[in-house]
Amino acid sequence: MMGSEAQAGISDRNVWIITGIAILILLLSLPLAVLFGVRFTYTLQTVTLGGALLGAVSGTVGSFAVLRKQSLLGDALSHAALPGVGIAFLVAGRQLWALLAGAAIAGLIGVWFINLVTRNTRIKQDTAMGIVLTGWFALGIGILAFIQQRPDASQAGLDSFIFGQAAAMVRSDLYTLAGVGAALILVIALAWKEFKLITFDPDFAAANGFPIRFITGLLLALLVMTVVLGLQLAGVVLMVGLLIAPGVAARQWTNKLGQMVVLAGVIGAASGGAGAVASALDRDLPTGPLIIVFAALFVLISIFFAPGRGMLWVWNLRRRNRTEHAADNVLKFVIEYGRSHNDPNKPVSSEFLEGVLGSSARRGIRELLLSGRLSADEDGYRLTPGETRDLPEGG
């Protein structure tokens, strides 16, 4: 019980560490931008707030895709939205609400097609998502190419949905983003138990009468809506990065779903805000890609430095295990050497130890000397008096 409480305390501390790093990066981006002569104009304020809101929503919703091992699904949905944008333009013109509605419908059709294929054929889900990703995106490119050939100028900038065009955001878009984002997070809060069950134990949820298809469909609809929200800011190509990266980074720091979802939202908000501010350093710096760069930066920090899962932590643990193993081998050999000579204090030379145990003997000797379990003199290495007294009798 005490061990689990201590582990929980370590997990909580890890979350606070990365939360502090995320907030620090976001806060430092503001004075640094001013130092480099950036003026927080109406456009920059709108884009920064929009990036932070989109990042928070994307990180929160995308956490479930990460845990359900459906990261490719976000990529498929974002690419599937492009033909919807083109068809909506042909039907309703350059109305933003129509373009986003078309993107949402195309994304939902993509989800329906993936489910249809996986349920009725032997094709696996990742293959079906790959078909949707490439097929829908190619169709969207073709529709946009057709639109670009039209004689009027109303289609100008329509291809910005591929990579995003943050500078086109206005306050009304910000209000829409905030309202829809709040609704999505509210749905997650209301269906928290159901989402948690289908994420970690769908068989148990099905056995207890939960409507698995409906809950899964609802979660996929949230993913589609999140992708649609980010089309104007990040575009169909980069939106998957903002949807997945915060969840991947947060997963390295905690084992608790609630902490992971909140932390992913914080990392997403910091990435969106800092990326938007950084893009203002030069007019040629694109906002969407820089937001993804900051999100990837958080992923790299988490992969390398997160306690328990980080690569540096794992490397140190492996090094420690090798050292302890080498020390155990040296200690056992010194003990057996003393017993074979009927003298527990019989010294052993380093050359002899290395000749028998190999190069790892040096690591083991160094560890035993530091821990005081082995002593050294001109004759070689021998057990310390305390280790000698503790030796068991016999072999």
C-alpha cells in the first residue's frame, strides 16, 4: 500500500514538472517576442489565443486516440476532410461555416468507410485508414485543382486548408473555436466513465451492457470535430501532429488517465500559443508548422527526460543494472576464492579478476569500492571486515 502511494506521489510530481515546463515555455515566449521587436497586434492576439485554445482541445481529445492506438486515425480524418472542403465550396461558395461543415461530413464518411471495411472484410483497420488517408486526400487535391481552373477569383486561398492560414482568423472564428471546443470537452467530462472503459477494457464494457458502437462513434465524432476546428489554423496535413503529439508527450509522465488528459491539454495550449508567437518573429514564418514544432519539442523533452519512461532514465537504469550485476559477480568470485583457500581475507588481484570475469570486472570493482563492500591494498582486493563477518558458512 505504501509503495503504491509513493508511486502515485512520484506520478503527481512528474505531472507538475512537465506542467511547469509547458507554462514556462509559453510565458517565456511573450517577453522574448517583445525583445525581438514583435508587436502584439489584433491579428497576433487572435492567432495566439486561437492556437492555445485549439491546442488545449486537440490535446484533450487526442489523448484517447493515443491510448487506443489509433494515432493514424487522426491523420486519416484530417486528410479525409479536404474533399469536403472542395465540394462545400462548389455548393455554397466561400462561406467558412459551409467549408467546415463539408470537412466534417467528409471526415464522418471516412470514419464510416473505415468501420465498414474492417467489419465486413479481412482488411485490418490500419490498412483501411491508409486507404482513406490517400484516397480521400487525392480526391481533395483533384477537386481543388478543378476549382483553381475556374475563371472567377473566389477560390483564391482555398488551398490554405492544406497547410493552414492562421493569419485569416478573426475574433468570430475565435469565439466559434472557444464555444465548440468547450462543448467537446464537456462531452468528454459527461461521458468520462464510458470513454475510459472502451479505452482500457472494451470487452468488460460490452459484457456490462454498454453501447460500444455508439460510444466509439461518439469519440470518433469528437475527433472529427477537433480536426475540423484546426483546419484553418494548422491545415489537413499538420493537424494530426497537434492532435497526437500532446497526448504522446503527456503519456510519458503519468499512468493516470485524468492527469494525462489534463496535461495533454496544457501541453497543447503551450504549443499552440508559443508557436503562434514564434511565427510573428518574421512574416515568412508559418504559424501551423511552428505550432507542430513546439509540440514535437515537448515530445522530445518527454521521450528523453520523463522519469520512469524517458530514454535517459532507461539508459541509466540499464547502466545501473549492468553495474550491479558486475558487482555481484565480483563479490561472489571473491567469496568463493577466499573459501577455496580457506581464508576469507585472501586478496585477489585485478588482473586475475579481469581474466576470469572479463572487462565488466572493472565496473564491479569500482562499485564495490564505492559501497565499502570491498577494500584494496597493494596485494589486491579483499572483502571488508563487515562483509567477511556476514559470510554464510559452507558453499
